Amino acid sequence: MHAVEDNDWLVLVVGLTGAAAAVLVYARVVHRTEHAPALDVAREGAGARAAGGVAIGAGMFTAVMVNLFASGHYTVHGTGSVQAAIGLVGFMAAAAATEEVLYRGVLFRIVEEHIGTYLALLLSGVVFGLSHLLNEHATVWGAAAIAVEAGFMLAAAYAATRSLWLTIGVHFGWNVAAAGVFSTEVSGNGAQEGLLDATLSGPKLLTGGTFGPEGSVYSVGFGVLLTFVFLWLAHRRGTIVHRRPRRAAGGVNSPATLPR
């Protein structure tokens, strides 16, 4: 285990392989249990959707850090480690793919078929936030922030696009920006060594304290904004589920859940 952790290139390869395996297993399980292809991980347009998601996630976190930098709470001392950042890319790819498959592809999607988009968004977001209480420097506020800015926002993104590629991209872009670029603590898991050698200081409400910038009110604010944007988009596209559809019309192939 330590041999893998100490070799950033190996972490990259193992992480990317793990991410691909998570998606492939999900597609296979959906096909075998629901007797239909998993259209939310369809190959067509996968690259563009994932790249768009990465841009959204990285842009969102960068906006948080720009605010912290402008207010004097984020100080850059110099450059960090390119090699360490490479390893973080692999680790975050595996984490993003696995969590999106579990929380959006399985939990949100299946629950949504029974209770509708809004309650499923609320339930899956809360569960996602609570799962982060297991992290080393977890706080109740940090878990609540994650539930809102990530749990709700990513479920809304899935509801609007019906694409796991996009939500995986958003999740990955956010995490890589946090750890691999800005070298901040991620969800209370400890500070990371990324491309920048920098420190955070200031009020916990703004910086997130030991939980990291994900516990910042800036992150929550941007997350809420994107949640409303994605829900508005879902309404325009007609992908909001208001009631439990008939069994024959459910799953990833129902008219309400086709990728747009």
C-alpha cells in the first residue's frame, strides 16, 4: 500500500484505472439489473460532458479562492510540487468517479423514481454530507456545507443533464483545483501538496478552518447559485420528475431521464 502512495505516477495510473472500473461496473450492473443500457454513462459525447464538468468544478473552486485571496486570507508563498499534483489527479479521479456512481448514479437516480427530483435531491445531498463526518478534521458545519454546495448541486446537475460524465467532471475539477492546484485541505482530510505553496488564515466562516475551503461561506454561496441554475435548466428541459413513474417507464431510459 505504501509503495503505491509513495509513487505519484503509480497513484495516477491506479487512480485512473479505478475511475474507469467504477464506471464500467456501474454500466454493467445497470444493464444486467434494469435490462437496458446505462445512458448516463453513454460513450457518445462523454469527453465533452466530462470536460465541461471539469471546467465548471475547477472554475467554481477558483472563484472561491479568488475571493479568499482578494480578502487577504489566502497567501501564496511560491510553487509547490508538480509530481505530487500528478498523484492527486489519479486519486481524485477515482474518488470522483466512485462517489458519483454511488451517490448520483445509484442513490439519487433510484430514489428519484419513487419520490421525485426535489426530495431525492434533498435526501441524497444530506446523506452525501453526513458521509463526510467520517473524515479526520470533519465538522458538523463542514458536513452541512458539503451537503448544500456539493450534494444538492451535483444532484441538480445530474437532473438537468442526466449525465454522470458531467457530474464526475464537476466533482473531479473541484477536487483537483482544491488539492492539486491551490494545495488546500479537502473535506477535512488534511492539507495537500499541489502546484502552489500557500496557506489559509482567517475566520473559519470564510476559510472553512480545519475542514478546508469547502467549509467556507463562499463555497456554499456558489454551490447554491449553481444548484438553482441546474434546476432551472432541468425545468426548461423537462427532466424534473414530479411523481413515481410506472415501472415499465422507469430507469435510466425513461423519457424523463434521457441525456440532453
